[in-house]
Amino acid sequence: MSVQVVLGDRGVEVNISGWTAVTNLRRTIQIPYASIEEVQSGNFKFPWTAVKRTGIATPRYKAGVFIIDKKKHFLSYHDASKVVILDLKGFEFDKIVIESDNPEQLTNHILLRRASHIS
């Protein structure tokens, strides 16, 4: 996997490695908990109208920055049914979609951390 998620004190850190890091010219994305509007696990439908800005797009792998419905997305997944989707506000990306071995558990952990920082 070319992305690792770390839940820190102030936010979610997405560590990027491999070709995903090379093609995006970055190794981390720091997302403050306050920027996370919604978190969900499930299936991501990649539209063929998406415009790739940087990254890789094959039928079986999506990684990089894409414009979808005029919104900036960061994607990194092989299996679109095992992803965590972060809807963001006031941040560099409008949405981040990353694959997880256990998307429901990661979603719950992010929601718990976010709740403790918002209240």
C-alpha cells in the first residue's frame, strides 16, 4: 500500500510512498480534525469524467489528484469498495479517498478523534 494513515493529536496524517509520492511530488498530507466535515467507509464510484491533475489512473488503481465535479480530490486505492472517504472544508482538497484493510474501523477511529477535538 502506498498510503499510511496516522491519527495524531491535531489531525489525520496521510503518509504517501512509492509511485504515488513520486507522481504527486509529496510525502504527507496533514488534515486538521476541524477540516473534516464527514467521514464514511464504503464504495467510491470513480467517474470517467474525472480529470487527472497528477498521479496514476488505471482500471485497477487510482492514485493522485483528480478534479471530479469541479472539486479537488486526492485518491489512493486499488479496491474502491474498501475505502475511507473524507469530506473536507477549508482545505487544499475537497475530498480524500484512501484504501484501508479495515475501512469501518478507521472511519470510527477518525470520527472519535474528530469528536473529541470539535467539542
